[in-house]
Amino acid sequence: MSSVVIQNNPIAPAHAGTPEPLVRVRGVHKSFRVGDTETPVLRGADFEASPGEVAFLVGPSGCGKTTLLSAIAGTLKVDSGEI
């Protein structure tokens, strides 16, 4: 199964020290169940985005990009992990 690839690209000027991330995803797991079949979509996703960074989620259809964004936005409850 394919996975989500996260690429960060800082575009803001360097800060003195490391800024606190605006978004932090740690060990996020999410599965969907249809009948007796459970399909894991996110398996331990980790991600940080700091001020001034632009992040891209890339991957093939069905790999979990929209699931991860929905979880970050708070419109989808994850099975485990922290956002």
C-alpha cells in the first residue's frame, strides 16, 4: 500500500531559535470499517509545520492525504495519536 509523503519547505526568514510548530501530528492512526472489513489508512503519521513553512502532501489516490487533512482540521476523529 502506498503512503503519504510530507515535504516541508521553509519560505520565511530564519527565526532566532526554533519557533513552536503551528501544527503537530504525532503517531496518528485511523482505520475505516465497512462491514467486517477494517482498512487502515493512517499508520503512525508524524508531521510538524512551523510558522513560515509551506507543506505539501503528495501520494497516489487512496493513500490518506485527505484523511490526514480532515484529522488536522478536526472534522475527522482519529483512532489514536495526537494532533
